Amino acid sequence: MSIVSSIKHAFKPVITIPVLRSENRELPIVLRAIELSDEEEWYSLRDKNDSWLAPWQAQDPCGGEGFSFSAWVHNLRVNERQGTGVVFVIVLHERIIGQISISNILYASMRSGLVGYWIDSRYAGRGIMPLALAMLANWALQKGNGSPSLHRLEIAIIPRNIRSQSVVKKIGAHNEGVRKQYIYVNNCWEDHEIYVLFEQDVHRCIAQFLCDTM
């Protein structure tokens, strides 16, 4: 075995997605893995929110082929086994109302990931997404419970997306400035503001936010 393959083997993670439950009595949301049985409900929710989400929808500028739902879920399971990404659905009163994910996970000396999220427009502005982000970060930035044990989570936000900026500011994410033409969104390369949560924030702003929302 080569030195490079030995290092890869030594650092190979396996992510096990838990069921994360909010302790907030007014917002008893649950984060869980997306499943094949969610197909009809997930597509219905996306269709209803198409115009709401379209301005912020990331795309492949090369027009890559799309996936069927079953192929997508299969790829998610592969990503979890390889430790490269996770996708949770956000559930409230047994109904899917949104999604939150970590992609582009890097290990070894980086230990970072990129967070993305969306929510049903009917539930926007109710404090659900900040709570979901805090729950995700609390899991991903700590060791154990199947987590990737990351040091850093990035949230990239188009500067004019005021609602999304409000989400990250509520839980105390750090603003690192703007990356020019960072992500291809809605048919053009968009600048994004980068907000960051670090592992030490678990016991600082994230813990305080979760405590305040109990």
C-alpha cells in the first residue's frame, strides 16, 4: 500500500445520519435523512415553491444530466459512506417543510464543509431555519453520533438574499467577506458573502442560541 493510499485509508470517514430533534416546544422540528419514500412529498413541496426558490437555485453551467429521485437518494447514501456529504429533510408535525445539507466535505488538515438550505415559503420567517442550522452545526462540529467531526462550516449567500443573511446572523456566524463569481446561480456566476461557523462556536454562540430557543 502506498503512502498516499495509506493516508486516505486512515482518514476515510463514514457518516451515519442520526435523527436530530429540537427541544423547542413551539418549534418541534426534526432533521432526518431523506428516504425513497419521501419522493412524492418532496417533489410536491419543491413544485409549490418553484418561483420562491428559483432566484437562489444553484446550477451546473455545463448543463449536466439530472438524476431521478431514486438515483439521487442512492448517491446520497454513497456520499454518506464516503463521508463527502449529507442531506437532511426538515420535518415539522410529520410533514417535510424544507431541507438542509453539507456538501464538499474535506478532511485531513481542512475538515470543512459547505452548508445549503431551503424552506417552504409558508414557514419562512418563523425561526425554523436558524434553529435547523444550529442543530446541524451542533452535530457536524462535534465528535460522535455519526458526525463528520468538522472544524469549519461555510454558508455562501448572495448579498441581496437578506432573508438568508438573517438566518446566519441569528446564530452568530462570522462574516469573512465576499468571494467573487463563486457559485453559478440562476444562469450566471454570482458573488457570495461567506459566513462561517467553527467548532469552538458549538460551546459559544450555537449553545447560547439553542438555549435561548428552548
